[in-house]
Amino acid sequence: MGKREGLEVSLAVAEAVKLARADVIAAYPITPQTHIVEKLSEMVAEGELDAESITVESEHSALSACLGSAAAGARTFTATSGQGLELMHEVVYIASSMRLPIVMAEANRALSAPLSVWGDHSDVMAVRDTGWVQIFCESGQDAFDLTLWAFRAAEDKRVLFPVMVNLDGFHLTHVVEPIIIEDQAAVDAYLPPNDFPVPLDPRKPVNMGTFAPPHIYSEIKKSQEVAFQGTRPVLRELLDDFAKHFGRKYNFVETYKADDAETLILTMGSYSQTASVAVDELRAKGRKVGQVRIRLWRPFPFDELRAAVRNAKRLVILDRAIASGTSSPVATEVRSALYNEEKRSKIASIVAGLGGRDILPEQFVEIIERGEKIADEGQKEPFEMYGVRG
Amino acid sequence: MSNFSVYASRLAEKTEHFTPGHRACVGCAEALAVRLVAKALGDNVIMVNATGCMEIISSPYPDTSWDVPWIHTLFENTAAVAAGVESALKVLRRRGKVKDPRRIKVVAMGGDGATADIGFQALSGMLERGHDVLYICYDNEAYMNTGIQRSSATPFGASTTTSPAGEKSKGQQTWKKNMPAICAAHGIPYVATACPSYPFDLMAKVKKAVSIQGPCYLHVLSVCPTGWRSASDLAIRMGRQAIESGVFPLYEVENGEWKLSMDFEKLIPVADYMKGQGRFRHLTEQDIAGIQEHVTKEWHALRKKCGLE
Ligand SMILES: Cc1ncc(C[n+]2csc(CCOP(=O)(O)OP(=O)(O)O)c2C)c(N)n1
Ligand code: SF4
Ligand SMILES: [Mg+2]
């Protein structure tokens, strides 16, 4: 049986990596991810985790070392945030295109300039289309569970794509929560050893990363994309399997008081819990308000999202990132998911919570009410920023 | 002696691990160097290759020239990828998941651009952390794969497409970055220079490097007829002239001890080496005299380090 502990969420992620018996960890310090790798280094130093910890000289090298490690067949973990993820950018594509099952904890952080170490989703939005499975945590328990799940998903031979576990910087990484840490036997029963099908091995030589002339590049990219789009049923099955083992069920899209709701607030990440409080408050006043939370961001869960919002008149979408020069990222995605539907909700795109700014429950109430008005009137601007001076 | 060097190559290992059919230009000494290195390495090796000529000529999907495990990912991260492979093998072996008792050697390779410029940081990190990796730089003195642009390893005076000779320029205006010395300054156990014009010296250095535990660095001068604008049948001779003129001395730095592999009582003039190369064609006698002065000075400095002066 696992045991419930009061634990900083970053440390719970490190516990999950240890329980997963990761072989190689390559990472570079950056706030607010640092506690994860510091804890892992400590575990290695204390002999609690028999892994190689590569203290690389940059994030570009961190993910590059992960490429080599995963290609050699080792269970491989990295963690990063903000600028670190941007420095990795080029390598992020290589990991997915070469089908290397790397797991990354991503402490979501705003991007410079101006420098901000605080949380928002600008960093992950810049790599959203890179072919990684991307999943969002809302709580410390999510972070522990989904890190374990990420290894299972990445290494499943029907998947073989890298998985990015997103946790909001500070608002999630640095809070102490009661978290059930499962015991080693239960984790071992859940997570089989990594069995990468084509490791670099002199006894069975393979070549990886050859270049593709025009006559074959499209075919290779098509096969990658067909495989990636095809992971949805497997990922669904693996979440079910996680529930069977540990009793906690995660879905691609979560709903809260959504069935009869006329207005849905749509969120992603740890602010979802605060939004739920606002939903309760509005419900108490008799308003038909509910919530939809996107958990799996890539591959995008079209079916689940459509089903979740089918009956709503209005969708108020909160984004914690700007997509410069266009609408906000989640709103854009949802709009395109619904465009061909017979019946579709009116959409309000609202951006808030940038660079670590809090959104309090009463502000969520305002966001929902403002969103309802915008949706009813028809949104003229690509998005609206909430609570911003100037 | 001259007869020996003609026939000796027949004594080399016959098995090819870098196999025929690749797309290198005629007379490419870089491809020859890779072939000799592959012979010396044998089959118990994992190759990590940077983007550049050697990657492109050997791996157009679905063909490959490599019959050893080989991975290419990017231009500048090869040392880091190799560090990842090496760390993986280490932990997998420790945990009993790699059962092969033989030591598997991880070898990273890149051009001068991949090594001295864009991959410099990753290389320094890998050397400093002490990974058991042999890194080989194939130095053809420019970014050849993208069309002969200058690198920090391009020699003084060479005309390239981004350091062209012209009315107001004499080509490259900086001295070649001294990568072997920089790597030696990391305090790694073994650094050496080599050239495929001396195949046995090259192969012996590769074999020595793989026998050593810890990071090793091999810098291989590789004549590139296309980029140097030289005759494709002269690559071997040109490599020898580079060494005989002191432009590219052959030496080893073993545990901090510098040792010249070939000493000369008298160097041939650098002008003899530069003569057949279109990249130096614009240089005047006076320009070449300046280069000669620099080469002579460096040669004596090296001999001093080797305790010969
Ligand atoms: C990040 C990045 N920048 C630039 C390039 C383009 N590029 C590919 S190979 C190359 C030059 C390679 O030069 P070198 O390392 O000396 O190898 P050579 O081709 O000369 O053997 C360049 C500039 C790239 N592939 N990636
Ligand atoms: S450009 Fe130079 S290094 Fe590249 S393949 Fe041709 S001869 Fe060899
Ligand atoms: Mg080059």
C-alpha cells in the first residue's frame, strides 16, 4: 500500500522517477524545475537510486544526452522549464521524430523578455506541435501519478513517443500537498522494464537518424504522424490501466458540473482547481455554470472535447499564454475542433495568469461573467486580457 | 622507407565497417580517414555522428555505409549524445541489462565546424565530465557540407565563400583555433593529431585512444579537394606536405605529456604545401612569408612543449 505524505510537488515527481527506476537522468538547473533534479541527484548520491545522473552544461545537451541514452535502451528522464525548454527546442523535434521514449517534467514558466521565473504556459505552447505527448497536471497527486504513467506510455511499443508532463511553475511545483506515494512493489507491478525495440547494440547494428531526400521525407513524416495520431486509444487504455492498479482515474478531458451547464469555463493546469471554486459559487446562486479541463493537450483529444462541450451555449476559454498576432492557443485549438460541428457553442477567449499572476476564485467569477457577455455579443478581438492595467 | 609506405597499407585490416558506395567527392581524404578509423575501431563500437559531409555522404535513407551501430541527430550536440549513450551503457551494464562482457566503445565524430564552433560547448562539457568517449574531429578546415564557409579552424589566408579573397580582403584573417591544445587543457588522458596520409599512425592512435578509459580527443586533418580547390589525386601528398611543412604537426598528449610523432630536422617551405591549393591562390609572396613566420614559431613552441628544444 502506498502512503499519504505531505510533500512538495517537485519532490513527489522525483519520488515517481525513483520508483520508476530511471536509468539515466540528464538535466540542467532552472527555476522552478530545479528541486526535481536536485532531489534526484541527492537520491543518486545517497544510493537510493541506481542511475547515471549527467550534469550537462546546457539544456540543449540535456535533451541531446537523453537522445543517446534512450537510443541505447535506457529509461531516460529530464526536467526543464521556460528558457531551458526553448534552448532545447531543436532537440525536442528530434526526440519525437526518432521515436525515443524520453520522459520530461516541464515546470511551466513564462518566457523572457522581460525575465520572469514565474509560471504560465508560454513555454509549452512554443513546442506544442513537436510530436510529444503532452499532459497537464492539476495537483500534486496528478504530478506523481502522471510521471509514472508517462514512462509506461512513452515506452509502450504502440506509442514510442516522448512524453512531457506539465506542471505549473511555483503554483504547483513549489506547493506542499498531501500525496499518496505508492510503494515499490506496486510500481514494479505497474511498470515493466523498458524494452526499447531497436537499441544501439554492436551485436545487432542499427543506424538511426539517416537523412531523407525529397522522395522519401514525406513518407517518413506521414508514418510518424499516423503513428502519433494513432496513440489516442492506447493512451486511453493506459490511463484505464493506471486506474486499475492505483484506483485513480484520469481522463483526456475532465468535466465538473458540466452536464446541464449553459456556460462552461475551460481551463488547463493547476488553475483548474481555483476555477472549480468559482463554479461552485455561481452554482450556489443558481447559475448553470460548469467546467471543462483539458488534461491531454497533445495529441489533442478531439472526441472527448466535443462530447464534453456538446450541450453548452457558451465556452469561456482561459489561456495562460499569448500566441502573438493571433488568438490564444487553447481557444484557437478548441475553435478549430468545433468548427465542423452542427451545433457549436459561442466562444470567448480570455488570457490571464501570465508570468505567475494569481487568479483568485472571485476573479474567476468575474472571468466567467465577462466571458458570458463576450460570447453573447460575439467576440470582436482575437482575445481579451483579463485584469491587466494599461 | 618510401617503398614500405607504399606497400604497408596492404597490411591494414581488410574488413570494412565504413563500406563502399558512399557519396563523397572524388579524392576526399576525409572519407578515407573515416574508413581507416572504422577499420581500426572494429565492430565493437557505437558511432555518434554530427551533421556534416561525412553524415550526408554515408546515410541517404534508406542506404547507409555503416555496418556498426550509428546514430546521427544534430549538428552541434554530438558530444552530448555520445555522453548519453555512454552513460546508458554504464548503468545498463551495472544493472545486468547489458550482458556483453566486452567493453563497448562510444565514438563521436564531427567536422571542424561541429567541433570547434557550434559543438564546442557540448564537447567541452563531455570532456570535463570525464565520459568514456573518443571524440574525433575530421578537420577539412571549413564548413564543406554547406559550401565551403569559413570556420574557426580555417587557416589564415584561405579564401572561403564567407571569407572570400577580394579587393579589400586576403581571405581568412584569423589564425586557426588550436583545438587539440584546448582539449588537452581539459586535462583528459589522451589527445592526438593524425592525418590519413599516414594511415598506420592514424590507426595506431585510434587503437591507443580506445584502449584508454576516459575521454580522448583525436584531431584528423582531412584534405578536401573540393573545398581546398586542389587536384583530387593529390590529397595524400597534400596531407604529407601539411605535416612536413609544420603546418599540421603530428603529436600526442598523453596524460599531459606532449610527444611529437614525427620530427623533422628541416621543414619544407609552407609555400610548397600551399602551392597546389586554389584557396591560397590570391596570396602574395609577402603574405606567404608572414604565414611561414607564424608556422615556424608555432613549430618551435610545440617542440619545446615536447622537450625537444
Ligand atoms: C543548427 C544548425 N546550423 C547550421 C546547420 C547547417 N550545417 C550543416 S553541416 C554544416 C557545416 C559542417 O561543417 P563541418 O562540421 O566542418 O563538417 P564538414 O561538412 O566540413 O565535414 C552546416 C553549417 C545545421 N545543420 N544545423
Ligand atoms: S566536400 Fe570535401 S570533405 Fe566533403 S565529401 Fe567532398 S571532398 Fe570530402
Ligand atoms: Mg569541415
